[in-house]
Amino acid sequence: MSQLRIRRPWRLAAEVSALVIAVVVAFPLYWMVLSAFKPAGEIQSTEARPWTLSPSLDSFRRVFEQQDFGRYFLNSLFVASVVVLASALIAFLAATAVTRFRFKFRTTLLIMFLVAQMVPIEALTIPLFFLMRDTGQLNTLWSLILPHIAFSLPFAIWMLRGFVKAVPEALEEAAYIDGASRTRFLWQILFPLVFPGLVATSVFSFISTWNDFLFAKSFIISDTSQSTLPMALLVFFKPDENDWGGIMAGSTVMTVPVLIFFVLVQRRLVSGLGGAVKD
């Protein structure tokens, strides 16, 4: 009984701290959605209020009436989908190779993956621009897909390496004894076991690709039909006065696919992160 009394204050403090952190993190999202529904007069008012008594859909109307907004959305969806699928497939095969096989320079390769994560993306934007120009990929969606695949692979390989390593080698030997080929073991046994890890890495790949502005601004120069959603928000930034209602409404629309993706993979994501921490 005395131990329970001692622990309760610490537990209460932890719960209160978690609640405060959740409110701090969620408040910018709440303010974004609130500003998207506020009429223009309230947004431009000097007295900011955390509520509105006259919600309006005018900001969303301006967003959806924007020319080629649907094309921008499909471009972002295509780029993010290709990056998620390609990086997951390559990372799974690479993580299996560096975990299950012993070959020369294996440790060096793993160290290179770590070094690649330490290099900031901004430092590589100019070299990547010249690379895309020389290969004729500027103003194409592939100029966004290829760099994002390359930048998402180091983290995905390191994370999946722990999942592959956690699968007992005895399971692999038993599968070979039962007549399973290496390909069958890879896709029918190993792949389902590390799938939660693939989901966890895919979430990070999806978010970084979906919200990308730097590469879209640097590599899509003249062909606006190849632009993505973050570039569509530039229409609401004007020299005289920014359309904050349109900006917030566009940002809210961009957030919806991310939330849907989170809801679809929530259970797998939790188990994947838990497995990564456990390893």
C-alpha cells in the first residue's frame, strides 16, 4: 500500500507531462485547420482567437478551384507511392543481404549507410541538380523519385537489418530441409515476419516524400504540369499580401492523405517500432 502511494505521484506527473506534450504538438495542427475554416476578416484581424463562430469554406473553394490542383495531387501521390514501394523492396533485399551473407567490405558498406544519413540534403541539392540535368531528368517526376529513394534507403536498411537479424537462422535451415528454395523462404517466410518493419520505414519515406518542397522547387523548373502539392501552395504567397486562408486550407488538404496512411498502417506501425526498439 505504501509503495502504491509512492508510485502514484510519479505516474500522475508522467501522465500530465504526456498530456501537455500532446497539446503542444497538436496545437499547430489545430490552428492550421481553424485558420482554414475562418473567414478572411477573422484571419486578418489583429485579435487572434482560438475559435470561430462563423466557419467558412471559401478558403477550400479557392484551393480546389486552383488550376491543375488535381494534377498536382496525383503527381504527389504517384511520386510518394513509387518511392514507398521501391525503397521498401530494395531495403528488404539489401537488409537481407547484409544480415544473412558474409562478403567482403560488408562492414564498410554498413558504415557508408550511416555516413549517408549524416549528410544534409541541402548540401547535395546542387550536385543532384547537375546530375539530373546531365541525365535529362529535369522537369520530370523521376527527378523527385530517384533522390527520395536514395535518401530513404540508408535508414530503411539499418532498421530492417534488426528485423531480419531477429529471425532465427534455424527457421531458415528448417525451411531448406523441408524443400523450400531460397526465393520461397525469402518471400513466403521472411517477408511476412519483417513486414511490420517495412511498414514503419514506409511511413517515414511517405512523409518525407509527400511534404518535399526543396527537390520540387529545384528540379521542376519550367514544366508546371510535373509539379507536386507543396508547389501548389506557392500560388497563395503574393507580393502584396499572402492568402493565409488558402495556405492553411491547402496545408490541411495535404495533411489528409498522411492521416489516412497513418490510420491504415497504425497497428503495423506500432508493432514495427516496438520490434525495432526491442532489437
